[in-house]
Amino acid sequence: MSEVRKALDAFIEIANDPRAQLDAVLAEGKKAVGVMPYYAPEELVYAAGMVPFGMWGAEIQVSESKRYFPAFYCSIIHTILDLGIRGEFKGLSAVMIPLTCDSLKGMGANWRYGVKDIPVIDVAYAQNRKLAAGVEFTESQIKKIRGQVEELAGVKISDWALAKANKVYNENRVECLEFTKLAASHSKTVSLIDRALVLKARYFMARDRHTVMLAELNKLLAALPEEPAEKKIVTTGIIADSPELLGILQDNGFTIAADQITHESVDFRCLADESIDPVKAMAKRLAEIEGTSVLYEPEKERNAQLVQIAKACGAEGVLWVLTKFCDPEEFDYVPGKAALDAAGIPLLLVEIDQQMVNYEQVRTAIETFKDII
Ligand code: SF4
């Protein structure tokens, strides 16, 4: 087996078995804190010597969560709560729940009722996050959560430790971005599923460990000759790690040249300013993130960014991966389509759900899209 394949498989093993990662952390005597989407201040958890554990749902069929949320809520919400009720997150010291969309606003109460043994840390950010007053409000919330995390860990989080956490996260963001470029230029060696799982693994392990592994993989990829990419597309949406969807794209010869996926590049394109107070740096970073429907953008900067990303990487089209029943994404799609139409960039919308079993419609749509572009 090649060195690259071995390195890729190490990430895949981690991404495919989050519970094993959590058990390993607990066996070391460390504490772990669950981190639900989106943009919870998990750097505080790292700075306190605990391990943040990402919670983005899973490809499972739910049953218990339907007693708490109506069936027309998105699968991320349903599957996270269902896993919680089933006891899949046993051992977490707490969960951070950001209130970034209407569905997540109901999660705190339902979690407290359905998963009684894991306490909740609510994460509220300023809606007008870019205004000076918004940054100030976000800072005040991060400080409040800092106190809660300190209590949980039983240690004080020094400014030095938090500044170090920002640095560790920045280093990871840089390697992740580099990896997305290398995956695009080595599309035969790195399959689309490999790409998604390498990035996904970072949610289930300490970021510095992910960085070390990824830097090694990036070095190996950079040493290989580039492989010409065919049918380059940009993906946009909340999450796009469905093996079925990625398998269909792979079968049809598509390369993800870049992405604007909240679960992927949107999370690591923006760095924290390491030259200022670490809490302010976290609040400022939140203000500067672009390209996601879950953070308020009065001017819908996401659209201009999407066009710019597509043009910069020479993409032949954009794939909008819409998470079923996600209001923020549905609202964004209309102006997003108008911007892409105006720029002459072909667009395909596919609706995805973590509980989906039949992908035939998606397959047909993608095959047709291939013929169009
Ligand atoms: S997918 Fe949409 S509705 Fe569901 S949690 Fe995310 S933003 Fe909210």
C-alpha cells in the first residue's frame, strides 16, 4: 500500500468511528465536550485541556427524536438528538449548542429533557455580528462561556492558553485549506470520499493531532505529480459528506475543485487574528466568516464569494447541496441562483438528507448536469 493511501486510511478510520475516538479520550482520563454546529467557541475547550467533539449527525434512521421535533426538521437536528437519546454520546461532560438557526433554538430544551445526563452550554452570538456592537456582544458571550468551561474543567483558562488555542486552530485551518487544493490537483489519488473524510476527521480529534497528520499527508501529495482534473465543480451548502452523493459524483468523473460548504472550507477559510486579545480575535473571526447561510449576511456576500471561488478555480459548474428542510439554505438558494445565472455559471441543486436511502433522482440529475457542462 502506498504511503499516501496509508495516510488517507488513517483519517478514514477516525472519521468512520467517532465513538472509538471519544472512548480513547475518556480512557486517557481526559474530559470531552460535545460541539454542535455552528461556530461554537471550541477553542475554549481546547485551552482548558479538554477535547472538543464535533456533533454533525450521522447517516442513521431516527425514531426517538421524532417525539421531540416534527418530521419536517432537518436530519442534522434529528440525528444528533436521536444519537443523544440512544446514549451514543455518553461520557461527554457537556454539549455546546449554538442558537444559529430556528431549529437549533429548540434543541437546548429538547436535549435537556431527552438527554438528562449531559448538561448544555448555550451559545448565543450577535445577529449583527459585523457591527462594533455585535463584536462586543459576541465577546461578552465568549467570556460568559469561558467561565462555564472553566467550571467544567476545574481550571482557569489563561489568556496565554487561549492565544495558543487560536494558534493551534489557525494552523489546522491553513493545512485544511492546503489539503483541499492538493485533493483537487490529485483527484485520482484522493477520491471525493477520501477528501470529505480527511476533513471530517478533525471534528473527532484534538486539532493539533489532526494538523500533524494532515501536514504529513499534504507533504506526500505535494511530492506527487499533479493529475489533470476533469469536470471541475464547486460545492456549496451546509454539509456534503454523503458517501452516496460523493460516489455518484465520482462515478461521473467530477472533481471538487473548491467548496463553500459550512462543514468544510467555510469553517477554515477565515483565521483568528493572533496579534490581538484572544477573545476579541474569536469574536472578530466570527464577524469575518463569509459564505454560509447560518450567519447573518445583510448583503448576501455568500453569492459574490461563490462566483469568485468558481471563477478562481476554473469550475465548470456549481453543485448546491441543499440539506432537506433547512430554511436558511432555502432562503439563500434564490439569490444564489440569480448571482450564478448572471455570471453564466451552470448550477445544479440536489436535496440531501442524512436519512436518505434512495439516491436515484440525485444520480439522474447529476448525470444530466454532466452532459450540460
Ligand atoms: S441544516 Fe439548516 S435547519 Fe438544520 S441545523 Fe443546520 S442551519 Fe439549522
